Amino acid sequence: MTLSLFNQFSIPQFMGIPLILPAIMLPATMIFMASNRLLINRISNIQIWLIKTFTKQLMTPINYKGQKWTMTLMSLLMLLISMNLLGLLPYTFTPTTQLSMNMGLAIPMWLATVLTGLRNQTSISIGHLLPEGTPPPLIPILIMIETISLFIRPLALGVRLTANLTAGHLLIQLISMAIITIIPTLPTTALITFMVLLLLTLLELAVAMIQAYVFILLLSLYLQENV
């Protein structure tokens, strides 16, 4: 039973070939782009409005030098939201439940923000490791603590996204299995549990979007410290 619960997080294969690459590329085809028509359709209009709203929310606190990251961060945001929502459909695979993929996104982006800070403002970036006014005996300890907190940021980014999506998927599957089990004997209880499952599914829709937004928001905060 334990294995069957976690089988949904294993990478599907076809003729021995992992299908994670098509699963990552498929959401990009769901983003409608502007055509040569005079008026775009409503779906494209809603997407453009949402992208503009997210862009304004994320990039307003960042100075002019950090505005160069706008396209990168927004592209990553749309990719994460699309993959998270796509994974809630039946018989689909969620690539963002794989810790390896999330760390593959978090580490390079975090490292890019750190290298940007070391290049543009070396003294200020290094000065973040030691708060101003620290007593001399505490200097080595605080430098070690700040260094550890700096290197744990990408781990927190990847684990947070993986843990939230994995927990939600497991909870949905456990409740679904419980409904199937008790529906012959306790139909009323099964109906109430099904209503809970619907509410949980709505919650997972919100979590899928919120976790993608939090991932990009934290990256923008790291960028704000280094530009």
C-alpha cells in the first residue's frame, strides 16, 4: 500500500525512456501568445493581465539594474504554475514533485543572484555576513551562521515546493481511497468525505499557484539584496 501511494511520484517511462522532458515542455504549449489579429481572445487577455500584475508586484521593489531579470523570473513563474496545475489532472505527472528538478531550478537561480551581488557590489554582499555593531567575540560565530543561512536558501526553495505539492497529492489520494472503501457501507459518510475532497482540491489549486509565486518571490528578494 505504501508503494502504491508513492508510485504517483515516480517518473513515468515509455519504452524505457523517461517522460519528464515532455511533461516539462507541455505546459508551454498552453500559454496562448498574441496573434496577428486586431483583437486577441479573452484567454490571452486574462493571461496578459495576470502577467502584468505579477510583474508589477515582483519587480517594483527592485532597482533598475534588477529589471533585467523580469523576463527570466516571469518565465519561470509561468512554467511552475503550469506544471503545478497540470499535475492536478487525472493520469498526469507533476514534475515539480521531484526534488532533483526543484533543486535544479533553485540552485542556479540562487547562485546567479549571489554572483550578481559579488560582481556589482562586492563589499556590500560580503558585509551581509556580519551585522553592523557585532561584538568582536561573536564575529566568527555570526559569520558561520550567516554563511550557513546563505547556503541553505536554495535547499529551502526546493524542499518547500516539493514538500507542499507532495503532501497535497498524498492527502488527495488517501481521501479518495477512503471514499472508495467506505462508500458501500457508509454512503452518507462517503458523501461528506467527498465534499471534503472537493474543498481539498480547491485548496490544492490555490497551493499550486501560491507555491510557484512564493518560489519566485523569494528569488526576487534574494535579487533585491544583491543589486
